[in-house]
Amino acid sequence: MQLYAGYQSIVTLIIGVVALGCEIFAFVDALRHPENAYAAAGKRTKNFWLLITGVALLFGSISVFNPIGLLGLIAFVGAAVYLADVRPALRQVRGLGGRSTNGW
């Protein structure tokens, strides 16, 4: 059983580090976009998303060894909402990384 517990700890740590990476990426990406891009995309303000992703980063750094706990889940959900909803809208408004129109 000790071997199983060791593997479980390693897997939990890997999940925590990956989640923390997502939270860092979301916060840095929220910093990169200008304020007017958020309004043009029809999303909340830049300060709102910096607050959400910043709190997610704080909670994620606290719960890196327990990513399945309440703080870890809150942190990941905050970053995931930004990455899945806000980031694509911002990139589309700014003309970054969209699909090409010629089919390639």
C-alpha cells in the first residue's frame, strides 16, 4: 500500500503543477491584452479578469500539493473559464491566431 500511496502523491503533484501552469498562463495572458479588447469582445473589464486570474493564481500556488481540494478547484475553474471563453474572444477581436479564410 505504501507504493500505491507514493504513486498517488506523485500523480496529485503532477496535477497540481499542471493546474498551476494553467493559472500562470491565464494570468499572464490577461495582462497582455489591452483594456479596449475586452470591451470589444463583449467581456468584463481587464481589471475583473486580472482579479479572477490573480486570485486563481494565488489559490493555485497555495494548493499545488492538494489540487483536488476546494481552493485548488476554485483556482482551476477561474483560469479555465478565462482560457476557454475570454481568451478566444480576445484573440478573435485582435486578429490573433484565427483560422485562415483560404482553407489552409
